[in-house]
Amino acid sequence: MVLAAGRGERLRPLTDDTPKPLLKVRGKPLIAWHLEALARAGVREAVINVSWRGAQLRSALGDGGQFGLRIHYSDESALALEVGGGIFHALPLLGEAPFLVVNGDTYTDIDFARLTIGPQELAHLVLVPNPDHHLQGDFALRAGAVEAAGEPRLTYAGIGVFRPELFAHCTPGRFPLLPLLQAAIAAQRLGGERYDGAWTDVGTAARLAALNDLPHDGA
């Protein structure tokens, strides 16, 4: 699942007329980098949630054939459901097996094919070194287990493998993902790994510009 329903407030005015995942990074839409990487990893079906300017996303991406994928759309109408609510809303399209989730507003060269989830894990997160705009981090990582406290702190990359069971007690509506992750930590069922390769949260115009100024690395 590629999360693409956000309004992109911090990227305005760029996102007033263009949904954030369609902003260009090195000559192609940001979301296209993900879809191509997913296809290379062997993924054949992808779910994309849409809200703000969702019709533009549908028009640009179509049925996914141009990427070697079959795309299903999870429509959240005018009010985006946040990450937790958005994933829960899309569960009927995602099936009963573990599924990969990636934020549509990140850029990375990670190989999605290498990501797995342990048999006892409700979710398995990718964590990255803290960027300058988020030096406090989100979690700690010890022996493959994600913990709420501890050092060194790392940042959730917006990439993870999830089991539908993580959302077992949820109800439809708008809600964040973090409380579900905290509950999984408390149950000692949240795994993770550190990734030190290319990763950028394309959350502001300055970060988008900086990313486009970097030499092309073939990601």
C-alpha cells in the first residue's frame, strides 16, 4: 500500500494544484519511484489511498499497467483518514496476509524485496538515522525489537510490513497509526530494522529542492 491521501500543507503552494505524490523528483513523479521499485521487488498488486486531488492521481497512474502493477484505489473522499484510519479503510483491498506500506511522500533506494515480518510480529518497521528536522527520533531499536525508550533514537521511515491483526480492534474513521504501534510495543510484538541508505521525507519545498539538486544515484 502506498499512502497518498495527504493534503501536503507544508508544501503549499506546490500542492494547491498537484497532489504531493505527483511532484517531480529527478524528472518523474515521486510516487513513480515507489511503484517502479515495488514492481522490481516482485509486487504485482498495489493499493493507493486517495483524497486530495485523487482524480489527478487516478488519471496519472491509471490501472498501474505502465509500472507493471495492478493498482487498486482506496477512496477516502474529501477528508483524509490519517495513516491508521487510511490503512484500516483499505484492509478489504489488502487481504489477510501481511502487506507492505510505504509513505508516498518519501524518497528512498531501499530494496522492498528484502523486507520481511517475523512470525510473532504485528508489524516490522524500517527505521533510519534521524534527519536534521527530526533529531529527537521516534523509537529505539534493540536486537530487532522496536522500543519506545532507549538510545540511540531512530526515525520511522514510513516503510513497514504490517499484519491485518494490528488493526483488529479499530473502528472506521480518522485515526493515527502511532497508538497502534505503541500497543504493539507494549505487547513486545513490534519488530524493526535500521536502514542507512538513501531516504528523504519530502515534506517541504526546501527538501524537495535539495533532493532534486543531488546527483542522480540510480535509485
